[in-house]
Amino acid sequence: MSRPRLNKPRLNKPRPKWQYSVIGIAAAGAAVFGLVHTSSAAPTASSASAKKKPGATQRIKQNPPPQLFTDAAVADVSKQLGAQQKTADGLFAQWKKDHGSTRDDRAFTAWVEKTVPAPPSKTRRTAELHQVQELAKTRTAEGKRAATWLELHGKKDIWKLYLHDQRELIPRNEGTAEKAELKTALKLSKKITEQLAARYKQPAPYVLDPSLRPEKHVKPGQQGPFSYPSRHAAKSGAAATYLSALAPHRAEEYRWMAAQIAYSRVYMAGHMPSDILAGALVGDLVGDYVLTTNGHTPPR
């Protein structure tokens, strides 16, 4: 992996392009919600609905996105994620050559864990910590709001909402299958990154320097949480790869969002730059795997 670089952040004044679809979905959800509560449906159905845990659409409706980071701020991260995607595609081609399109999660997981490189040396990690410390000095209130929102919704909600948007235009049976496939991609990415994090035990930047996130209340001698590789970056990479194959014309938007999420994690000292790239590698590999084993063609 090439040495990651970071840009100082600025925030978009215009509304981020992805929000048009999200707001449309939220508005549709609100309309449906209103119809349910003004119809003659049985009270028991309404009561059950009220007690049901809010889904991704409702959670984002309740907590709308703030202004996110500019393209300039995330440019370097976006470029590096793009290069990592190409690396993942090349590596996955070898897996496919050896294993075909048959699903074997256990073998694939073991292969990914061997394929993802070990963390950088202590010297490199220290240099990356200095990068994170310098970036922290540029934080703004707007940047913190953006990063906090992306951290909260970047693991699942955003990607579920994007798929929801796609499913509005396809037959119900196809949408049900794709919902299950995205869930598999997110779950597998989580499993692999957690196992690698437990193996390498690389403390998050704010653990090494508690002043980066004083609200985390790091205790003396605390080691975790461990940050290599990034789970947010892995899930984003897997979701963006998967969704891009289903809707190639929106691939740029998905990758843009993945870069937003990845950048936000370094911005708030949750991860080193190398954590992000390793996580993206995991996610891109998982995305290719889920697509291939379900009869889809991975994006190129």
C-alpha cells in the first residue's frame, strides 16, 4: 500500500449530490407513514409498527445529513481508495481462478486474512499519528458534525438507503435478493476486519494520544479499541463495490461517499491512514466475492 496523504478539510456549501436520493426516499417514507396513521388500519398494527425498531430510512430522516466534506478535502483519500480497488480486483481475479464462483465463506475469509498486508512498521505508524495530529488542528465545528454523522451512519444506514433507492425501480423478488446480498457483504466485512484487528492489536490514534478525543476518556494503560483495519472503510468498500455493479451509472456517487466516510474516520482520529486503506482492501475483496458468488459481474 502506498503511503497515505491527507488534505486539510473544507466543507461544501452546496448540498452534497447524494442527498437528493436520500431526501426523496425520506419524503416517500414520510408520506407512507402519514397514510398508515390516517387510514382505517387496526390499532394493533399501528402499535406494532410504533414499537418496531427504526430502519435506516427512519434513522436518517430523524438525523438528516449535515454539510459534508468538499471534493478537495477528500481528493487524496479518494484517489488512494481507487488505487486500492484496482489492487483488490487483481487479487480477486486470482481467487476466482483458483476457486471459481462457488461460495465458501470460510476459505475466502482465511484467504483475505492472509492477503491483507500486516500493519506498517512502528516508525511508519508514528509518522501517520503525526499526520492525524496535524489534521486534528484544522478541525471545525462543521467538520466535526460531518464526521460524527458519517461515523454514526456510515457502517450500514447510508448503504441500506442507497439500495432502497435502487429497489424502487426493480421487481420485488430481485430487491429482496439484493437486500440479503448487501447484508452478507456488510456482515462478512465486519467479521474479517474484527478478526484482523484482534490479531494485530494496533491502537486507534486517540488511544495513543488521548488529547485527540478527550471525550473518549481513555484510561492509563488502555490498549484498545484496535484500528487496523478500519471496519467503516471495509463496509463502505464492500457496499460501494456491490452497489456499483447493480447501478454502474451511480458508481461515482457510491465511491464518493466511501471516501467521505473513510476521510471522516481519520479526521476524528479513529483511524490511521493505513487503517483506511487496509479496510478498503478487505471491503473491495468482499464486494467482488459477494457479486461473483451470486451471479453478478463485479464493476471494472
